[in-house]
Amino acid sequence: MHHHHAVSEKAAPSLFRLSSPPSLHWASWGDEYVVFDEASGQTHLLDPIKAYILDVLSGGNADVLRLTLLLEKALSVPAHVNSHEVVLAALEQLERTQLVEAVPL
Amino acid sequence: MRLADLSSTELDKQLCGAGLVLGVGPFAFRIKSPIESVHEGLHRLYSNYPLLRGDQFADFDVTVAGGRGVRRWWRPQAIFRFDGGEPFLPLPFTHAFPLLEWAMNWCVSMHVQRYLLLHAAVVEKHGLAMILPAPPGSGKSTLCAGLIHRGWRLLSDEMALIALQGDLVTPFGRPVSLKNQSIDIIKAYAPEAVFSPTVHDTHKGDVALLKVPTDHVHRIAEPAKPRWVVFPKYAAGEEACLTPRSKAQSMLELGRNSFNYMVLGRTGFVGLSRVIDASDCYDFRYSRLDDAVAVFDQMVADSVVA
């Protein structure tokens, strides 16, 4: 069975964007973030990494490489952590909750 | 004028005629019922609530009537009518007064959009509101009933009304619905408390309604500021234990247990995040009411000093 999933195709230089850009509203306490997606009516709990990715994408589309570099700069990612993998995993979850999507090539 | 000012004859006349218009917090209910247990329940538990003029606008027209047809002879029923419909299945006739209470909750939870409605009890001290959300069986109403007989003011046993402008909690204090063992626990804990007769074998088990203390009804127009969100859980034999809880998780949990958070959309999100901003959030496990009172009183003392 073929699973089509943009994030899992690691080789593809996918560009990501917010699924519904003007409709996100935020609340945060410490390193916990809650985002309300007006388009879907859903409220999501996010960790700092997913919140950061969403925040970057609010400023414009970005690919995995750029998101990884920005994340490494912005958050103190421990040396043993593969930030590329972290970004891929976060994007996959953000896609699943329909907060982000891959830009069609 | 308060309901207690009506003679029993006049009360019967209004309930059987054009309806009794009762002010309960921000809402007016026009209540009609020919059923004696409803008359007695209202007389006993709502005596301090303001009575509005019969021609005044009422937010909700509620009728609890007996069943019709031959059934009324061999298995009499109580039926809730609203807006020309019958939203609930008929209940046994003896359940008529609790049915009125459930019907009043239903009216607000299904129709009110000018507040964010959270499924939670709310009590207040020193102007600070404690929101107690909890699923059935967690001991929320028992805790609430205990607290309001130890210096806390009842804002609501069932639903927190959060203003959409600002974040104040508006009181909607009505009789506290106690079930099964909780009835005797509170009768022993607050011997001065007034109860409705216990109604047996409802879908919630045995139910008795506890009268709201008089001064709480007199202060029903006084809102309070959210200060704590506490998720209580009765745990037999355990010492009282208050544990800080994630604000974000608490917000999601409150949203899930709201009657209209999804309907209000962004307004609901903003309102709920304001409540969480203003509140410390906790899980609370307890087995003795006095322990709970001591813990909560200490939270107030700490907050007032701070």
C-alpha cells in the first residue's frame, strides 16, 4: 500500500506553509503554547519546537533545511539531537493536525 | 419582591396560569407547572430569589407538566416542554422537581452565547473565584456544597458563566444537586442546610437538592475574578493533595468541557485564555471535606497576602 505523505519523503526539498495563514491565534504559558485555528475551530497544544516552526511559517513559506537552521539558532538544541529529524517529526505532526501543508510543486 | 412574599395560593395560581417569572442570576425563567412537588420545591428552595413581573420578558419559558392519555393513570409521567417541543424523554412523575432543575440547566447550556459556559462549579472568597471543573463522579458537587457552608460563596454548582468582555465569572447560583451518599454526607456536615425531599431511582441515582444560603442569593449580581482552576477528585482514604497543573493542558480540558467553546470560535478562545492567564491551575485529590476547606482557605490567605 502506498502512503502518500509529504514529510516522509525526506529527499524532496519540500516547501511548507501554513494551511490557513490568517486564522491562527495564540496563547502561551512558559514553554507551553496553545494555538486556535479559526479555520478548523480546533485548539492545539504545542511544544516549543512546533510552536517555533509555526511561527516561522507565519512569516512565509520555508523548507526543511531552512527550518532546521533557524531552529538550531533559535532554540538551544543539544548536540546529540538530530535537529533535521526533529523538524521532520514536528512537521509530520503539524501536517496531521492540518496546521501546515507542503506547497505543491 | 421575592418568591417568599407570595402566598401559597398566589404561587399555585401563577404556576398553573401565565407562569411564575423568576430571576436567577442574569436570566429570567418563566415557569409553569401544575405539579405539586414542583410548587413545593420552588417554595422551599427558591424562596429568596427575585420574582419578576408576569409581563416581563423571560429568557426561557419552561413547563413541567404531567403526562396525558391513559398513561397518566397507570404510570404517571413528568414532561418538560420548551418552545413547543419536548426536548427530554418523559420521566416518572416523582422526578418532576429535579426535572425542572435539569431543564433549567439545559435551557442555558443549549441557548446562551453571551457567556463562555464551562461545565464547572464555581465558588468565591474575597472576590476571587475558584473554578472546579470535573466529570460526574469526581465529587464536585459534594465539595462545592461543603465549601459554601464553610465561608465560600456559591457562584454555580453546574456551570461557570464567563463574561466575553473581561474575564469575570457571573453567578448563576441555584440549588446544588447532590446524589446518593453525598446527600447524607452534607446533611451531617451542614445540619442547618435545607434540602428538597430525596427523589429515588433517577438516572443519576438518588437525588436531593440543597438550598443556596440566603446571603449568597442576595449577592447573586456580584461577579468574581477567576483566580484558580482546580480539578478535584474524591479519593477515598487519601490525604488532601494539591498538585500544580499545566495551564495549557487545563485550557484544553476546560475547552473540551465547555458547552459553547466551539460555537464561540475565536471569542471563546480569547475568553478562555484570559481565564487561564488569571488562574493558577491544580489537580486536587481529597477524601475529607474539612481538609479541602483548609487547603482552599490557605490558598486564599496566600493570595490575599501576595
